[in-house]
Amino acid sequence: MPSARCARTRWHETLHQSSPRTRQRGSMLTPGDVVELDLGMPAGSEAGLRRPAIVVTAARVLRGGPNVVQVVPLTRTQRDSSTEVLIDPDEDNRLVARSSAQCQHVRSVATTRIHDRTGNVGPVALNEVRETLALLLDL
């Protein structure tokens, strides 16, 4: 059985390999991108249906053209919660209303669920979302 170090090294090497298919289409995602995606039918209090979300996957992973990315769903419903980050609409993110990034609903989704890339929240908001995720996940 290969050691964890070997697996980590193999994973690290795959991050630096390019994905010609993704680059040819010109559809490479970047951290902080606001994407429109279909999360399907929600169960319980999960975020679901078609909605915007922020891509939080690391840039080095995205450069490899992954089939699955990590996203934080957005909602127009604003709660007084330390697990959500408020984001105001602007020219860059192209949100239509003040939105709340639901960090408690971070999830991995297949890129085939992404219908459109609409904007980017920028480094300040992305950092705030990532800091909230770090607190939630005790990283």
C-alpha cells in the first residue's frame, strides 16, 4: 500500500498538469467566480435549486481543469449568522441584489452543474468567505 506521502506527492504533481480540454474551451474557472448552478432538490435546510454560488477551490487546483469544484451558495435571504458573509452587488460580481454567502453550505459540485459564470467577488470578499470556512471547519 503506498504511503500517504507518496499519494500527496502524486496529487501535488497532478495540480501542475494542464488540462487541454478546459483551456481549449476558454472556460477555466478562477477563485471567487460567481457561477449559476443547479444544486438539485434540497433536503431539510440545505441550499438547493438553481442559484448563484462562489467558487472557493484553490487556483492551483482549478488550473488542472477539475471535474469537481468547491462552491459556497449565495442567497438573497440575510440572517444574523457568523457563518454567512454579506456581499453587495457591484460591476465585477454582477449580483442583482445584496447576497449572503452561505459558508455553512459549502459543497463539492460537478462542473457539469455550472450553467454560467457571471462575475467575480474579488479578493477581499473571497478572503472573507475563506476565513469563515476556516473557522467553520477548524482549519
